[in-house]
Amino acid sequence: MVFREKSHRAWQRMMSGRRLDLLDPSPLDIEIEDIAHGLARVARWNGQTAGAHIFSVAQHSLLVDLLARKNSPNIDMRWRLAVLLHDAPEYVIGDLISPFKAVLKDDYKKVESRLLHAVALRFGLPARFPANLVSIIKKVDRAAAYLEATRLAGFTESEARRFFGQPPSLDAATIRQYLVPWGAEVAEKRFLKRFKELNPA
């Protein structure tokens, strides 16, 4: 149980009407439509990207999903769902850039972790992902960051290699499809479509 001053509001009202407690989140207050709506409107790179639209966390999540399918084609469908939802807490707490997360340290991580556990339980995943899955997610997340950094956020290739490792191999058509920022409604619909493919129940 998490305690806080009664006068301090620690919940966020969602478009579904749910109230999600940020410090003690319940899986019962989590809806995929709220996640898709929020992630489609949260900017990666603090919005410092090229294009007519922000590059959203929803679009990033679909890029990570694509890279995971390419790099780990044999992982179970439920782990593919975990990959898609790896940044789901950001529909509530936003996408802080890594340097700022480093300043906040444990406080941010605790809130993020509680939210991810609640999201995982809501959709039938274990509260803690297996170590090999975490490793896969980290690898493809960094690969996606490399592509976003060099294609959208103004990083040189040498800078991106230093921070994110080696570039992934993707064909030009796929890069154009996934690295031209989509509008929020497009990103939301595509995220929901992929979720329903992975979680048809």
C-alpha cells in the first residue's frame, strides 16, 4: 500500500472515465483504449523531431514491435504483446528523456514499474517479465532509438552509435513507413489494431 497526503491528488482521469491511481494503480482501472489514446499523443525526444507531427510513443512502440519480430521471430505471442506494451506507463507519466530519468533516479522508476506491473496483469501477462524477454526489449528499443535519433532527432551516426549501439538493418521502404511521423489518430488506430492482433480475446 502506498500512502500520501489526503489533500494531494494522485490519480489521473482517463478518456474512458476511469480514475487511475498513479502511485497504487489497479489493473481494473486500465483500458487499452486509454493507453492507445495517450501514447499516440506523447512525444518521443521531447518533441524535438522533424516532421509535421510529433513522433509518438505509440509509433515508437510499433517500430519496436516490428524490430522484435525481425530479430526474434520465434518468441511467443504473449511476449510480443509485452513488447508492444513495454512503454505503456508513458500514457500516464509521459516520456521523459534518459538524461532526466537519470536525475530523478529511483522515484521515477518505482512509479513506472508499478504502472507496468498493473498493465501487464490487466492483459494477462506476468507482473515481472522474464529476463530474456527484458533483454530482447532493451535490444530492439535501443535499435529503434538509433533510427529515431538519426532520422528524426538530428543525431549524427557516430553519436547514435555511442549512445544506442549499432544500427539495425531495415529496408528503405520500411524505414519510410515507420519513421515518418503519423498523426495522433493514425498512431492510435494502428496501435489498437496491432494490440487486437496480439490479444484477440
